[in-house]
Amino acid sequence: MPDHQTSANAASGPLAGFRVVEFAGIGPGPFACMMLADMGAEVVTLDRPGAEKNQTSAAARGRKVVEIDLKNEATIGQALDLLEQADALVEGFRPGVMERLGLGPDVVLAKNPRLVYGRMTGWGQDGPLAQAAGHDINYISVTGALAAIGPTERPVPPLNLVGDFGGGALYLVVGVLAALLEAKQSGKGQVVDAAMCDGAASLMSMFYDFAAIGRWTGERESNFLDGGAHFYGVYQCGCGNFISIGSIEPQFYQLLRRLAGLSEACFDAQLEREAWPALRQKLADVFKTKTRDE
């Protein structure tokens, strides 16, 4: 079980002195561990033999890679020995995989009661979709996040930022940090179960609130943060490049009007939703008269 140092992990930061054992995966799990490593934690990644080449991305920085064949029962004891000295574990397998390997929470926490056991899934540990395959676009679809993003004609995937990294990695990191604080006080670890669909739904909280009070509609490009408002959006310039504006507050809206020469009285109706389409077209015409640099 050779140990490979892939990059120097700075022994400073708020998590200096903490050890995290990561079971190699892709996407939000490695990103979460990158953040923990960036905060000073020692991250040890368990990966299959010969897979060190996978540890070359930015998200893989700050790791020690330990090659281990988890399908070989003889090596499970080695993994448990490493976990006995760890503060946290991060895994992103489908529900039940760690249990079948003999490394489920009950086994590991019996070996190390103060361990924080971090789990990352798409749909959660149980339920009708728990064993279903999926990607970011599927997780954010069920929350309404995907439906809200894009032009009127169709939704547009916002890269994989909302599910994988926003609703997944960041929520897992918050949970692990909170559990580490608790474990430091009580000496007891716990399971942190982060599901990307749950995190994406949580990120939509403000928009659910807006919808409940009648300030948000289900039609794309009809709300003040989705491109519907003329003062918050992206415009093409005469050179073909684009510029973004976010002039929500009255003082910034007045600045936009002054700089863009929007003296017409119709622009007084900043918050009148019915006026937005016409004002957006007028502003689009203004930006077409200048290059982006101008």
C-alpha cells in the first residue's frame, strides 16, 4: 500500500492538525476535500492501485494518495487502521457500497467514536431514487432550480455549479466543519449525509419565499433576477462582446441611467414589471451603439 505525496499541503490554517480520509471519487467529493485541504487539513486519499494519475486536477491538490484495493478483504483492516487515526471521512459512493465493503458508519464509528463520517450522494441514502444514477442536471431538475434558469424558450444548465458544487460540496463542507466542532467538544463523531438534490433545494429557499408572497413567477425571464428586469441582465455590445449589469438599488439604477443616457421618463418605472420588456429592448439598443471597452 505505497504512499504517494501528490502536493505539499500547508500545515497552517484553521484545520491544521486535522486528518481527513477521502475515498476517491469525482465531482463534489474531491471539491469538498480540496476546500478542507485549503483550510489546512491533512487529506489522505484512498485510491485504487495505479490510479495516482487521476490525482492531477485542481480539486485534487493538497493530498497524500494511498493506493489500496478495497475489493480485497485483506486491505479493509488497513483502511480501518488509517480511519482510527482520522478526524473525518468523506465518501461519495452509492448508498450501501461502504456498508458492503465493511466500512459503513456503524463499523467505522465503533473503531473511532470521534470520527465525522461525511457522505455525498445525489438523492440521499434512502427513498425511491436512492439507487438511481444521476448527474447535476437531474438533481437540480427536481428542485425547480433548472426550470428557473435560462431564456423563455427553454431551461439552460448552469454548468454543474448548483447541484455538484453548491448544493453538494459546500453543504458537505459546512456539515463536516460543524460536526468537527461538536466532536472536539463532546468527543463523539456523527454521520453528515449530504444529498445534492437537498442542497439544491435549500439554495432555492429565497425564490420559494418570493413565489409564496407573489414576487416570483414560474416563467423564465419574467423576474428581476432571471433576466426579466432591464436593470439586471446581460447585453450585447456593438463589438459583439457582452456586458453584465446589476443595477438593483436606486442609487445604482440612477448611475446606470446617467452613464447610459437613459433620460426618457419611461425609465422612471424601474420596478414596474409590465414595463420591463420594452425597457429591456431600449437598453439593448443603447448597448449596441458602443463597444464593450467604451
